[in-house]
Amino acid sequence: LTGTAESIEQQTPYRVWRDILSAYFGLDDLPGPAERQAQVISLAQELVPDQLDRLPLLNDILNLGLPDSELTGSLDVAQRPQSVIVLVLALLHAWMRERPLVIVIEDAHWLDSLSWELTQQVARTTTAMDEPLLLVITLRPLSEQNLGAAHLNPIKGLPVAETMSLANMSDDDIVSLVT
């Protein structure tokens, strides 16, 4: 599953996770909102039936238009992000019970704070539970003052994390790549 952050959507909550969860649920080729809702509800009933009361939280990511449940309607602004994390982790765990999962987050230097928080929690939880997840995060170098650095450093500090830095390409290599 792949998500790409974009500079023009740095302030869009969960932007990178919209791509990831759209692919997870197979929503990209569905024609309209009713079909998207039906697809999400059907898969959630199968994969995470104990989380159905949280399903309207996916509106925050996928803009599904699901009506609030009693639970989601009672959440205040501070509680919603944590409840979104619980739901997304349950969905990912359901996938990883069946097969390994690879999540690629590209251009993470453009991530919004909620996407960073969710990514960080996914990395921590799957590491602690020793689940079969390969999380690949690509980004430009970050200064220590950058919001992303504060979120990335704990991920880099996980015992299973590896960091790979790429050097600048030479002019000849750039020409070869372009041609």
C-alpha cells in the first residue's frame, strides 16, 4: 500500500493515509459515494466487526459520508485522533493476520501532523507486536526544527528501524537517468 504526501496538502489531515486506505479497501475504481461506503462497510464487517462503531471515523480520512455512530458522535476533538489510530491499527492487524504488509510513504517531508502521529503509532505498535510489516518512509533530509523530525526520530529509534541515506547524484548520473 502506497501513500504520497504532497506539498499543496500539508495541512490536509491524514492526506497520505487517504491513498493507503483507498488502496486497502479497493476504492480507487468505484464510481460513487454509495459504492465506496458499501465497500468499506462490507470489508470492515468481515475484517474488524468489533470496530464497526468507529467506522465513521474513516470520514476524517476517506470522506465517505458515513453517519456518526453513538460512539463517534460522543468523541470530542481531542479524542478523535486516538480513536482513528485504534481503528486503523485494527484494520492493518487484520491484513497482517493473513499476509505480510508493505506500506510505502513517499515524500514524508510534506506530511501533516496527524499523518505523522498515525505513522508513528503504526510503527511502534507493529514493532511491539512483532507483526509482519515493512514500513518504508522516503523523504528529503529534515532539519531538527522540522515538525517531521520530531515524529521521525522515534521511528528511527525503534530497534528494527534502518536508515538509508542516498548521496547526491553526479551530473553524468542525472543525464543517464533522464535519457
